Amino acid sequence: MADGGIDTKRYHFDFNNGEKAVLAQVMILKDSYHIYLTSPESDGAMSNLSTAMNTRFDAMPTATQLFMSENVTADAWSTSIGQKMAKRLKAQVFVSCNLDASHEGIIHSLEQELMKILSR
């Protein structure tokens, strides 16, 4: 941006596999991505946050939880999605995943859809 501001791209999309729905917001910054995933039934609060980034020491990106929720499943998905996206995109990725265990069947398809959007 000419005014010195931060140039971002934002995408909002709904993903539905016929059983479960997920609302997603993706923000693309200069050197990183922020992915927020939630269900329509949730209160919309960001309850966890993980980050992942590539290192020269390991083929798999390193990941850590910046803050955790009481939902262990969502915390694990945040870290896993972050690692996969960081590896493919070669950038730092922040993920907040506020989905419960009932969304397990949609996660793989959701990751594929995210890659389609982010690879544009």
C-alpha cells in the first residue's frame, strides 16, 4: 500500500459437506497467514491459537500453541492444520480452530479447500 499500511487479503467462506458446516476466515499478510475456523453453532470466540513455521532443522514445520482451550481436539487440529499449511505454503501460519469432535469427518476436506483458496 502506498500509505505505508499493511496490505492484506481476506477471504470468508462457508464449507459444508452435507453433514457439518464450517465458517472460515483467512487473512493473508505479507509473510504469514491467519486461519480462523468455527462452526455456525459456536459463539464465535477465538478459544485457541497455534502457529507453525518451517525451520532448516526438520522437514516438518515446528508448531506450538500460543493459547489453549478446553477443547483438546480443536487444539490438536489447530496445530496439525498449521503444520500442513506452513509446509505447503512455505510461510508462517496461525490457526484458530474452534470445532468440536463431531467435525472430525470434515477436517481433511476442509484442509484441501483451504489449500485451493490459498494457492491462488
